Amino acid sequence: MPCGGSIGTAAIGVTGGDTVADWLDELNPAQCEAVTHGDGPLLIVAGAGTGKTRTLACRVAHLIQEGVPPERILLLTFTRRAAAEMIHRCGHVTGRQTAGQVWGGTFHAVANRLLRVYGRALDLADGFTVLDQSDAADLMNLVRTELGFAKRKRRFARKSTLLSIYSRMVSADRPLEETLETHFPWCQDDAEPMRQIFEGYARRKRDGRLLDYDDLLLYWSALCVTPKVGEVVSGRFDHILVDEYQDTNPIQAEILRGMHRRCRNICVVGDDAQSIYSFRAATVRNILDFPKQFPGARTVTLEQNYRSIQPILAASNAVMEQARERYTKDLFSDRRSDQKPILMTCVDERGQCDVVCTLILEHLEQGIPLMNQAVLFRTGHHSAMLEVELSRRNIPFRKFGGLKFVEAAHIKDMLALLRVLENPFDEISWFRILLLLDGIGPRTAARIMDHLGVRQSPPASNGVDDVDANPVSPLQRLAVDPPTVPPASREHFGRLRTVLSECCGTRVNGKADNGKPRPKQRQQGLSLSTQVDRIRSFYEPIFERIYENPQIRLRDIDQLSQIAAGYRSRSRFLTDVTLDPPETTSDLAQAPFLEEDYLTLSTIHSAKGCEWTVVHIIHAADGMIPSDMAVGDEDGIEEERRLLYVAMTRAKDSLYVHFPLRYYHRRFDMGDGHGYAQRSRYLTDAVCALFEQRTAGVDDDLDLDEETTRAADPYGRVSRLWKA
DNA sequence: GGCATGTGTATTTTT
DNA sequence: TACACATGCC
């Protein structure tokens, strides 16, 4: 295999050739070694911007050209977008058709796919529902309420916290006490009630055919060690490749070990300096211990960075130099430049917004489209003020991270209605739907659900005729033998009955079509989009009563219908929407909008794996980066440092780090009290020396334009007199 | 008993 | 804004 000895900047993109040989010519020796590695485990330690994606895509193409059937290659990535991107690139060489047969996706999405096929081996009825985070939290809440914790002398952990604790415990595979002690010390007193809640939660999931995100992984792992099926599943692939391995958790590593039974060729790629998901129980141990866990593994290290100019890399490296543990790589770049990254000190957040907007427009005029520019921040709401300003100036943008479309209450309502059709035993969805109806609260909802047999917990079932091997579907029950409901809700309830019956093909007052009313039952007659329409006309009147500004929300529902229109299968639609939700509301924007040039706003977490010509990092103040929630322990502080490193290394040519001097603490009120911020602790003097320092909108800025004048704050000025 | 309404309180990152 | 909890009304 020919490997080009030297490479130039041409290696950044896929330029000429359309064979693997041409590609290999453009790779550096280390990349080439990784791509052409033969059989056996392979660890690729790849620093930021070292052409990791390219290498992985190229390896897949190489394997296919060597004769490995594409459908026997499994490519696990962090987001589905990343998988699609890689398979797309690989398609340049092998042809789209061929590349499209590669199994690609997140661990969760692949788990789902495998479980749909082999789940029966685990006693997992087909037609299971995947719970997203807030569904899971709702179920947690349901159990908590039921157990009735009368001891409310103190505030109990909120439902999302309960779920975090549970999830962390499960995905790190550590006992409750330890989890609480290390990560949730303020909840330690409630360990006992939590045990009961978790017990109930797990049981309810099992009984209701519900899998949360962690379950998808757990069940996949279990599949691997199941006697006969384990062989089949792990024997299904010749090669497994895993991207972003530093952000996998112990269960995911366990899955790989399980798959290793039959599949000898496991290849993982990652960078210990970029691990930023420990809150999800990800651990760098996975990558560090890989050679131990997979004996005979070969290790290849990629150190040449093709993305950033040297000064940006120098500043990024300087940030990491103070890390508690040193990292093994030494990144270097051939891309010389005299332009240092810029540290911009602003008066306050307002000033920061102004300068960011101004710089973005300047770069745009210099010919850098918005597509190649991004603004990164620590948490979703950090961009709130900037979003307003961008809109005011008509700068189009898309935001990644933060609140998602599917998390909106009204979207969840719609989905709940569809889910009940798909899986009539889905308790949370029933509960959600019933509470929408006037005059029905938790108690009545629970009574109705009992009547319908939504939760058929096996031991409690006293019925002789409906053994749980083949229980009567709650939907059948609803049609044939409706429960009594309070007068106030009679009308709404009747409409609910009608719409559900229409959609699932049962007849109100008719007889149950004998036999097997399993959740899997085919949609009889009504297409998915017709079902969505029906549900919608049922829901809209309720919706208009509940929500204050239905207009805006109504548009979301339109968009949901649009997405659904792209699907034939209801089940496929539902799982896709929970496993790979549209990232932003504008993801759903109509085609013409997508053509437009737009700026990217993103949380640093969501920016992983991406790159832009110009990058702005905002709120580089202590308390923001690092977030003051993370400064409790040293590990947290170290992780935030890596977070800043990840953010900085996204930039190719220009990096701006913005630091607002003053913050108003209007957390819950509109007071105008404020305090002065500290520069992020990671930006030490040594690091700052590698930046060009500028100020924006402060007193000595003689070039006052309208914006900066508006940013001036008389109160702030005088208050300095007594604030020293 | 059960539901609707009001009030006070927060901690981030995501499959 | 959303959620946990307390009170008031049927």
C-alpha cells in the first residue's frame, strides 16, 4: 500500500482522487498506519484537529475495498450526524450505495436497532417504547408520588435530579451510596426513600415495556452474554469502529468487550484531553485501559494538527499545560501565522454582544460566510442576550444545544398520543394525556389507567382469563368497556376515545377483534399523517385552553406534522424522534431557509467534533467557565479546563475569547445590582501572554459609535465611586 | 377526596 | 421558566 511520505495542507480536505490509493497519498504516515492496520484491536489516540474523522472514514473505505462487506462494519459515533457525515465521506470512494450499507449511529440508536431484532431473547416484548430524559423523569415522579413521601420536612430531590442519580449509578455501574457520596453529597440523607423509588421505577419500566437511555445500553450488553444470541449478535460484524471513545462510559466499554467475543477487530478513536462528558459517567479510563482490555492492541498516535494556525494551538496547549495530569500528545501545526488569538475585555454582557456582532459582520465583509463562524458558550442560556441582538441586526443563526424542540410541552403532548397507539401499555403517555382533560387529576387518571389495565404488573394480576402472555390491550378496553369519568371531563374523554379508536382501527362500542391485540398491531387503514391530523384536531382545542400563546406553539405542531409526513412507520418515527431529536427548531425550517447562510451558536458540548474559521468564546469569566456548579471538586475543575480547550481548538484561523467585566445579578428580579467578574482561572498570565489583548466599549475607547454609547451605563459609572 | 390555583425556589453540559 | 409544595374551592 502506497503511503505518501510527506503531506501538505492539501490534506485538509478530500481533494482529488476517488480511490483509496489516492486518499492514502494524502495521509501522513501515522494516519496511514491507522487506516491500513489489518486485523486485531486498534487504538488511535488523536489530538484535536488531527484529521480523526478523515482517518476513520478512510479506514472504513479501505476495509470495504479490501473486501469486507459493508453491512458487516459497525461505526459507532457520538451523534447520528457524525455517523452520517463519515459515511457520506466514505461514499466518495466506495460509492454511496455501498457506504450506505454500513451500520452507523450512536450506541443508543444501534442498541435500539439490535433490540428490535433480538430483543425477544431477553424477554423483551416487541413494541417497546424508548423513554427520553423527561419521560423518564416523569415516570420517576409518578413512582415518587405514589409512594407518597409524607416526610416532607425538607425538600426532596427534584425529579430530574432523581433521574441523574439513577442514571449515573447505572451507567457507572457503582452502588447508590458511593454515587451519592461522590456526586450528590447533598442528597445522602434521602438514600432510603431513593431505594424504594428506584425499585419502583425499574419495575414499572419492565412492566410497561419501557426502556430508558441507560436500558438500551444495558440490554445490548446483556444481549452479548446471552447464550446463543450473544454469538449471533457479536458475530454479525467483522469490524467495529468507535469514535470519541474518551466519552464513553463503563457500560459502553462492557458492550465492546461483549462484542469482542466474535468480532476481533475493534478500533477506537479518542483524545483523553477532550473528555468532557464525565457528568454522564464517561471515563477516560476506557481509552487509557484499552490496551489492557483488548490484548494485542496496537496504538497509533496522531499529533499533527491540520486545523488551527500555530498561535491558536500554542494558546490551547498552554491552557492544558496546567492540567493536573499531563497528556501524552504534543500537538503541532504547519500553519504559521502572526495573528495571535484575541482576548477581548468588554464592559459587560451588553458590550460583549455588541463587539461579537460587529466582529462577525466584519469577517463576513472580508468574505468569511456565516457558515464558517461560530459563537460558543458554556450553558444554553449564555447566549440569550446575544440571540436578541442578532435578531435585531438581522443576522441569521442556528443554535445547537440547550432546549430542544421535542422537549416543549405541547410537542410532548402530541407524541404521547401517538405513543399510546404504538404501545398501549405506556403509562407515562397515558398519564400525560389524561391530565390534559378538564377535571381529571392524578387520582382520576390513575383510576382510569387501572381500569384500562395499562399497568399490568404480573404478580398482581388476578384475572384468570387475561393471562399476561396475552393481555387485552388497554385500547380495546377503552373502546369496548370505557371507564366512568367525572361529568366535567365526559365530553373531552369521549372525544379521546373516538380519536384513539379511529387511529388504531378498533370500533367504539364494537367488539374487540378477537385474537391478539398486541401493541405491534398494524395501523389499519389510516396512514401516519392522517393519524397525526386526527390527533391534532382532537388536541388543538385543549391546547388553546391550556397555553397562553398558542400561536407560536401552533407552528411547532405544524412542523411536527411535517416531520411525520416523511415517515411511513409510526414506530420508526417515534424512536427516531427520541433517539435523534431535531437539534433546533430551525432544523425543521422549510427548505429555502436551509440554503441561507447562517451563524452557528452552540454549547461547547454540542460543538464537539466541529470546526469553524472564526470562533468566538463568550463569557470566559470564572463562574461561567468554569461553571460554578463544577468547581466543587478538583475533577470538575479539570473537566472544565478541557472544555475550554475543546472550545479553543475548534478555531481554524481566528479565535476570540470574550470576557465581560461586569455582571448584573438579576437572577430572579430586575434589580440593577452588579458585581465585577474575575477572568476565567484558566486564562493565567502565562496563557494571556499568548493572546493579543483588546478592550471593547470601555472608557478609553475614543471610537464611540452608537452601539457603544448605548452600552454605557451611568449607574455603573457612579457606583464605581463607592465600589472602589 | 380530588382538582385548580397560587407562591416561593432554583444550580450545567446530553444520548 | 419550571417545578415542588401549600391553600382554597367543588
